[in-house]
Amino acid sequence: MKLTLTEFVSLDGVSQGPGSPDEDTSGGFTQGGWFVPHMDQFFIDEAASWLGQADALLFGRRTYEAFARDWPQITDPNDPFTSLMNSLPKYVVSQSLTSGSWHPTTVHLREHP
């Protein structure tokens, strides 16, 4: 089994809230959506290729909850991510989440240290 990490990080180390202004405002973060203006067709094709190699998706609770809220609503058959994001098995590691609503999802409860 191979585990591959995909994370969007700015050159100055920001990874919070890349997708939209209201994605993650925790800690007073006001720069949400910083990544989207820089996406182009080359990047979309490349990212779709990466996702096409996945057998499953692994999430922490916060990312899973955001994705589970949004991705089931995305049904555009021309979107290169829709089919895989909504059909691949999802695994979530969490200290508080006990079940998932975005199927198929398996939640692994992480015990408090």
C-alpha cells in the first residue's frame, strides 16, 4: 500500500482555507480562497490525474466535514473530480466523529493520548 499526501501550501507556508473565503476562518483567518485564483487548466488536469491514481481518500475530521458538506452536491459529469470524489472509499481519523454521511465512509476513532 502506498500513501500519497496532497496539500495546498503557499510559498510562505499558508495551508488554511485555500478554496473559498469562508472555508476556514478559525483563528481570525481572513485570507481564505487564496489558491483558487491561481488554478489553471494544466493544474486541474494534473490534479485529476493524481486523483485518478487513488484507491481511497484519507481525511482528518475537519477536512472530511467540509468535503462531506460540499462534494455530494457537486454532480457535474464534466467536472474531472466529481465521480471519483463521490465514489472512492473515504477513511476518517477523528477523536470525536463517530460516523460519516458521505458514502462510502469509514471512521476510525482515535483515542485521546
